[in-house]
Amino acid sequence: MNGIVAIDGPAASGKSTVARRVALALDALYVDSGAVYRGITWAALERGVDVYDSEAVMRMLGLLSMRFSACDGAVGFTVDGAAPGNAIRTHAVNHAVSPIAAMPGVRIQVVTWLREMVALGPLVMEGRDIGTAVFPDTPHKFYLDALPEERARRRHREMAESQSPLDEAAVGASLKRRDLIDSSRKMDPLQVAPNAHRIDSTSMCADDVVAAVLAAIEGEG
Ligand code: CDP
């Protein structure tokens, strides 16, 4: 595989687990595009920028230095020289990220950065608009989904490991809110790309999803 694998889908549909493992199997770099939107959101919250004020967010973005590099099989980034790590996965970032990701100026900048990553090597990139807007010409497009209850259960389990106080119903409500903003925004909303392989992972284990993705890529040459 010498190009790009695009894996899109709603929040907590299993994209990260699957994309990481597909990247490893194909000796490609894993890219979490959501982490880039989260990094911008984290920077805005740290600086006290109003996350609903697109002019203020764009002013901040213009002053921000985001640098991307490949390390340990994935593309990571720093914001003004520091790696934000798990600080991009807090409840505050979860709440503010979709409004920020709906701003056209933010999307134009992030899509440019994501496209520049092809210079680093073959990529397995997960997100919301990879097959529709970032790399619409790749033949390897996937849309992962799972029932909302199952996604809430998975995300709650993940968050409980980091001692989040939210219960499963609150996690489900937060995912639902993000899905709604992500799929109804004007620019590059979350939708199934034409010709994408749709996989409903509700009752599949990760091994089976990874095998299905690899078999489809193999068939596409
Ligand atoms: O991991 P999770 O499914 O919770 O979300 P994520 O991939 O970390 O993405 C966080 C947010 O970034 C999403 O809810 C979208 O608002 C935004 N995003 C986007 O707009 N486009 C992408 N390609 C990736 C993420």
C-alpha cells in the first residue's frame, strides 16, 4: 500500500484502535486528525480565547506554531514547542472542539496541514472528512459506525480508565451533541464518502474490523 487509507466515522466508533492497527500492518504512519482539532481547541482554552468567536480563534491560530513529525509509527505534533499529550482529551476540550472544528478558517488550515503529511510516507488517517474532503481521490475509504449505545459504552469505559466522573448516560449525551454539530456543519460535514466501505462494528471485535479493512485494501491493489 503506497498511498492513503481514509477512515471516517462518528465519535467513539472505533476509528483510532482500527486505524492504528491497520497502519502497523501496512507499515504506514497513523494520523489522528481529530487530535489536531483538539490541539487547537486546547490552545484556545489555555489562552482564554472565546471558543465561539471565530475571529478570536483565527487570530490565535495565526500566532500559533504547530509542528508535525513522525515518531513511533504515528504523526505527532507540538503546539508552541510543547506536546499537549492527554490534555487534549479533557471534558472541556470534548465540549469545545466541535464548534471550533466547524469554523471554515480552522478547517482550511487543518486540511492544508493534513495534506502536507503525505511527504512523510504512506498514511492511515482517521477523522470525519478524510475520504470526502482531505483525500477524496484515495481508493481506500472506510466509514466505521456503531450504535450510539455501544459507542457510549466504549467511550465511557475508556474514560473511566482515566477516572472521568461522567456516567455512561452523560458520555452518550456528549457524543450525541458532537455528532450533531459535526454532521450538520456547513463545511465538510461528517458523511459517508461515495464508494466508502461501510462497517458497522456494533457486534464486531477490533480484530474482525481490522481484518475486513485489510482485505478490502488488498482487493483494491
Ligand atoms: O475520538 P473522537 O471520536 O471522540 O473524536 P476525534 O476524532 O478526537 O475528533 C474530535 C472532533 O474534531 C470531532 O468531534 C470533530 O468536531 C473534529 N474533527 C473534524 O471536524 N474533522 C476531522 N477530520 C477530525 C475531527
